[in-house]
Amino acid sequence: MDVVSIFRDLFTDYTLRTVALGSALLGLVSGALGVFAVLRRQSLLGDAISHAALPGVALAFLLTGSKQPLVLALGAIVAGWLATVLVLQVTGNTRIKPDAALGIVLAVFFGFGLLLLTFIQRLPDAAKAGLDKFLFGQAATLLGRDLVTMAALGGFALALVLLFWKEFKLLTFDPDFGASLGYPTRWLEILLITLMVIAIVVGIQTVGVVLMSAMLVAPAAAARQWTEKLNVMVLLAGLFGASVGLAGALVSSIVPRLPTGPTVVVFMSVVVLFSLLFAPRRGLLARARQRRRQKWQFAQEALAVHLLQHEGQPNEAVESDVSHAGRHMQWTAAFASGVVSRAEDNDLLSRRHDQLALTDKGRALAREAMER
């Protein structure tokens, strides 16, 4: 199957179009809202909420007997929200640490959800089929009505983010200052977490409760490597999430029996790895280059200070010798030669045979280094 036919099917094939749009919506919403979870160091909260949503789905089916997307989504939202409030209450009123509270709530709610699913599977009801797919997701079962529900919930969540942008920004970076200004930080925190619950519910059917936390955290983690600005980070995280969701849906349509949800998460992991390695300022390669530049810079400063300290002294001729200066600094001959070459290129010193002499620029650099 060539690229042209793939993109033609994207517009003409109902199933592929639905899955691709659903995956892209999931990536967009979860990526944008996940930024706040990552910056507020609440990444594990997404894991707890996604697992806590499972009993909500099961209870919604048991109470209504309906598998309508909106009904199941409302059940998941209520369960996820209750789990979040429970975590906040436990950490606020007991000596239990947040990570322990998250672990307890995650285990209890998820265990209860598995228990309910087991009970449902034993019911003599044909409508029960498919509920277990919420564990690992099954994007291929998405229908047009599912997309409408996802778009409505996701659009509502993103609209509230825009409406409360200033408040959420203040809550993320300096909640104490926000409280001193009179902002209801507690209610804003509950609202922000509620929006995260909505984002998680949007993606449960696509990637399942087990993998949903990755879609909340990974796009934000990747975007964080490329920018220092919150608005750019939110846009990048949404773009990464939507692009990976679309790519995962397309690849899973090409490869037989390849599930969409895990494929999307694997693609997202590749984006995170690429960002960690190649981001221009925070990437590992960029930091390695920066450390290398600093290493050479410090070495040139050390050499300049050494020459300045012995300038005009009786032993100046010995101390300004290249090999002697290298041994004094405990450098290898190759490294000493490299430092001298770079210092010459930067007009810090001049070299005549094996004797080194500082330029005016080199003396200024040495004095500046000695005054630090």
C-alpha cells in the first residue's frame, strides 16, 4: 500500500477516518492538559485518575444498561473526580504522602473496577460485550457518536483552559502568590484536575486505562525539551499528541492485527526520546556540546591566569613554555595543544615557537576570571 492510497483511505474509509480523528483528538486534548500535570509535578495523578475511571465505566453500565459513549464517559468522569478529591483529602488531612495516597487510590479503584468487570462478564446480557476493552483500549471500535462525545468533552476542556489561562498559569508556577492576591487556588486546583479527568476519559476507549497516563505525560515531557514558554509548550504538546495519534492510527491500519492504542504510545515514546536527545537547548546532545564548550573555555581561562601570574617574573620563560604549562595543569600533551590552538584562534595569546604570550584580550579574560 503506497502513501497516496493511505491518505486517500484516510478521507474515504469510514473506519480509518474515525480511528484517526479519535486518536488525534485524544493526543491534542491530553497533550495540552498534560502540560499542567507535568509542570506541577503531578504526573502520577494522571495514572491514578485513568485507573480510577474504570469502576466508573462499569458502574455506569450496571446502573443504566447502556453503552452510549456519553453515559460511560460521565461514569468515568465521576469516578476519576472522586478519586482525585479523595487523594486531596487524604494528603491534606493525614500524614500520608502524596505518592502513597496516589498508589493507594489507584490500587483500590482499579481493583474495584476489575471486580465489577468480572461480575459484568458473568451477566447473561449481550450488551456487556466490549466493556473489557477499556482496560487496554480498542480504537477500532470507535464510532461517529464516540467522536462527537470526544470532541464535545475535549473542546469543553480546552475552552476552559483558555478562559482560565491566567489563573492556571499562576496556579502552576506560584500558587502561594496567587492565594495572596485573593485567587481561590483550592477551587482552581479542583477545576484543573477536573479538566485532566475529562482529558483522560476522552482517551480511555482509544488506549485504555493502562496506557492513558502515557498520553497525558509523554507529549508534555517532549514539549518541555523544546521551549521555556508555557503557551508554546501547550501548543507543542497538543501538536505532538495529535500528530502521533494520527500516525499511530495510520500505521495500525497498514500492519495487520496491530492495535492502535499501544502503537500510538510507542510512537509517542519515540517522540519523547528524540526530544530528549536532539532538543536544541535541553537535549542531551546539546548539553554534551555545551559541557564540551565550557570545558575548553575553562581550560583557556586557566591557561590565561597561569600566564598572567607569571608575566614579568624571573621564571616567565619556563612557565610560558607550552609543555611546562601543560604539565603544570596536569593536562595531556594533546589536550594542552588543543587549548593553545583554541586560545590562539580566540586571540587570547600568541605563540612563538614553544613560548606563549598573552594578548590584551587574554589579560582581560585572566583578570576577569581571577575576580570571580
